[in-house]
Amino acid sequence: MRITAVREISVPLEGNVANALVSFAEHDVSLVALETDVMRNGKPVTGYAFDSIGRYAQGGILRDRMIPRLMAAKPEDLLDASGHLLDAEKVLRTVLRNEKPGGHGDRAAAAGAIELAVWDLNAKLLDEPAHVTIARHYGRQGKADGVNVYAAGGYYYPEESTQRLVDEFNAYRELGFDAFKMKIGGAILERDIARIEAAMAVAGEGQRLAVDANGRFDLKTALAYAEAITPYDLRWFEEIGDPLDFDLNRQVAQAYVGRIATGENLFSVPDVKNLVLFGGMRPGKDIFQMDAGLAYGLTEYARMIDLIESRGFSRAQAYPHGGHLINLHIAVGLELGGCEAYPGVFQPFGGYPPGCGVGGGRVRPTDAAGFGLEEKDALRPWLARLAN
């Protein structure tokens, strides 16, 4: 088995939403295809993946550096011991050839898109869902009956209104979600408190509502928000300050009795190690949100999970950022605490196809081979365009 073509395309995100720092109106995502010489039903078996949501596409890095390295490799140097599947770690090592340590930014997401496509491809070759392939590879049982899930949204819109937030969360409830996450920090504190109270009217209680500042706050503002939201007993306070300001995270963790959550903007094992050592994260309490699609793929992500466990934390504290099918399969396969969903924003990538079971606070993937990206109606035309 060998790779015959590697293709990439930049796909724009739909909608005009913003968090406390970033407008997503101009954002796009790198969608990647690994085509092979294995034929099924008259078509080559192809693995698809994308980097994730929240960064820009990495077409230049993929086209100029990583895809040429992959295509220049000897086919046998990319295979696992069976000779019938790709070895994700070997593929990752190949696309990172001649890259210096550090600089974990767009490069990490570009490599992640390719590495994750390996898992989709291997699962399709084995004719099984990706979470089964992932669980077997890492010696886990998996959670085929599903994992905990919450619907993420509550962004700031140009026509911002509290009623729009209420309507949005009610729509998610009708889809089967009973826990939610919203944005804060894009308005003054008093306005955000009013938005939180409106969202809680839908959520029903604080433990069904998380808030996300997207790294906006300095320490003074972070502590002011922490004090103001404490009475609401929220599920967690997310991405409070700059993702690499571990001291700020530590000080907030010491002052705030509720959970904090962070990690979505950490793209390497050393970054996560520093978070664990210096960020004040509390075993059994706080939430890790690293995202394989932004962090060199599943190979690096699994090492992150091993690291936090070696430091006394539980994989049940891991909820991958991203809100899409790929991270659902990872959460199920690695037996993580849960995952998020973007049922109303960040299309065509966000959320899950109708066949995924959502209800009772949990979600389970379908039985489709691979990640099942082909089951998402909005994404299917882009996959077809990439294949052709």
C-alpha cells in the first residue's frame, strides 16, 4: 500500500461570529486528503482530515514543505509492522523532517491535518470507525456508548442581543444538548453577567454552563470576573488569559473556587508540561482542552494525555477543543472526559451529522468507517472537490 497523492484545500468558515479577541469572518481551515493505490468499489481508498477550528488554513506550509516530504519518502518507510497500514508516527516524523524544535504554531496544525488523515485512512482500510482503530492502537476499551458533550456557542454577533443568545441555546436544547458554553470578555462585565443570567435560564443551573474568555483578560480583569461569576457555580471558567501566561492561570486557580479550563492553544508536549508544572492546574478538578488538530495530530496529543496522567491528573479531565467529528472519535477512543460540539457555528466543520446520537448529556459516533466526515452534508461537497 502506498500514497499516490496528497491534496489540500482551504475551506472558509461560514458565519460572522466573534469572541472576545477574534472575528472568524475571514477564517478558513485546511482540509487534506491522502489518496492510496488501494481500490474499493472502483475508487481509491482516501483518508480525510482537517487541522481544526480557530486558526487559519496552512496551505503554504503544506504545499511548500510537508506534502513534498511525504511524497518523496519511500512507501515502505511509512508503513506499520503489518505492511498494510500507515504508521502515523512515521508519517509525522517524515513531514517534520528538517524542522527545528519550537515554533509550535501554524506548523503544528499543518502537520496535524496530515497525521489525522492517517487515522481516517487506516480505519477505512480496516472498515471500522476511527474510534475503534484509535482505542485498539492505544490499548484502550473505548467508550462506544458515547462521551459527555456540551454545545458551544454564545458568540458575539454584529446584531448582538441577549435574546439571540437565549434563542441559540434553546435551539441546541431541541437538538438534544443539555449543557452549554458561551463567550465572555467581549463586553463590559455587567453586560456579560446579564448574558450569563440569560443563558442560565436555558441551562437551568450553573454546572450546565461554561464561560470562555478566549485569552482576553489580564490578571486584574480575570480576578474581577472570577469574583463576579463565583455565585453562579458555573461549570468552568475557560482560557482566562494568554495561553502561555502560566503564572496568571496559577493565580486565578488559587483565587477561584470553581473549575478552570485551558490548553486549546498549547501545541506541544513541552507546553503542556509547563502548564502542569507552573499553571496551577488542580488534579481531579480543572479541565485540559488540547486539540490534536492544532498540535501535530493524535500522536502528540496521546503523549499529552500520558503526561498529565503521569503528573497525577486523569484523562477524564480532558475535553478536546474543536467541537467536531474528529475530536469526538478521539474522545471516545481514548476514553476522555468528553468533548464539545459546535452545532450552530463554524460550518461546514462544526458539529455532528444527524446519525450521531445526542441525548442525556452524551454523544456517540455513527458506525461509519473512519471519522465519518462524508456523513456531514455541508462538508461532502468540499470532500468531493478535493478528491477531484
